[in-house]
Amino acid sequence: MEAWELDAREQIRDLVAAYNAHGDRGRFDELLALFANSASMDIGDGVTYEGVDAIRSIFTNTRDAVVDADGPKFLQHHISGLLLTVTDREHATGHAYFTVMTDRGIDHWGRYQDVYWLVNDTWRFGSRRVRTDGRTPGGWADQRVDGGGT
């Protein structure tokens, strides 16, 4: 493996970690900066969100549900099994599992399927597909119409 690929893999791992760190803390401007301007996101609700402004609505809607009086006190996304395929110096894909914890315990879990692009020497999400594989019965995501997948 060449040095440029090792560097790409490490930057992409940081990108994936930053997504959850910023999202869980409500730092949406920082989170959205991780996406290419023309990126898309699919959370399994029947809509493909195209562009950063549309993607922002996913997070603001989730925030509004969390701050609801019946919502959890916090969300913590945990990633495991990140598998990266670096296609070339500007393109890569990745798959990872996620588990979401709240103050009430494990809430929901699933998979991320990502496309990454090198944009101005920085790796960004080109697309992210979120699939929720399971929910704790009666938990926060189980009660949400869109399933809570972020």
C-alpha cells in the first residue's frame, strides 16, 4: 500500500468519527462541512436529501425531536467495523455499523454506506446511506415516524 492511500484511509476514518462527534453535540455547521456541496443523504424515509441545505434538515428535525420533553437527554452514536475501499486518489467507499445509545440504553442500530470524495485536498462525504436494522421496542427511535436513523 502506498503512502497516499494510508493517508487517505486515516483522513476518512477521522471524517467518519467527526460526523458522529459533531452530530451528537449539535454542532451542525461543523457536521455539514464534512459533506461535499453536491452530496446526498438517504436515511430510509423515502426521501433522498440532495445538497447540504437539504441534509441540514435531517439534523435539525432530529434535534427538535431530542429536545422534545419526551425525547432522550442525549444521543451517542458508536461506530464499529469500518471497512474502507480506496478506489483511487480522489474516490473511496465505506461501510460501518452503528449503535445509538441514549440515557435509557441502546436505542437503535444499523449500517452506514458511504461514498467519499477528495474535495480541495480534504475528504468529504459524497453520499451517505443510513439503514436502521433494529430498534429497542418503546425506545425513542421506535416512536419516531422516520425511525430516527442518522
